[in-house]
Amino acid sequence: MQPFSNFFRVRTTDDMIDGGWGAWQVAARYSHADLSDLNVHGGISDEVTFSLIWYFNSHSKLIFNCTSGDIRDRRPADGQTAGNFTILGTRLAVDF
């Protein structure tokens, strides 16, 4: 992705601050998976992921992810047959 203006901050000759914010992208994803097969009883998983991506320039970006979901109908483990999870992640990507 090529932002209209790169992210930067600079002091101008008239002692003002000038800059650009890069580009922002918002994304969402839904996933459904059957984790069971033959003798493996992994259950059913549903999850939703929300992402916020900040492009500093065409060669670097910062990605924030939040994934929330559940697993149900699996073989009991410690008496539990279902569970919920939330995953937070971030990543910096630089292209040389």
C-alpha cells in the first residue's frame, strides 16, 4: 500500500511543526473451523478478528490484532467441553 503522505514530523523554517500521518486501515474477519476428524475430537471453533493497520510509508507498517472466539463440542479435558479465548497481538513489518 502506498499512503498519500508518509508518517513524519518536522520543524519548519517558521518554527512550526509539520507532518503526515501515513495511512490507516481497519479490517475484520470471521472464521469457523471443525477441529474434529476420525479419532480426534477437537470440537467446533468460531472466532472474530479485528485489525488496525498503520502504514508509516510504503515499506513499513504496524499491525494491531484482537481475536476473540470459542471452542465447543470437544472431548472433555479436566471436565470441560468448551472454552473461550481472547488473543491480543501486535507486529511491526518492514520491507527492505
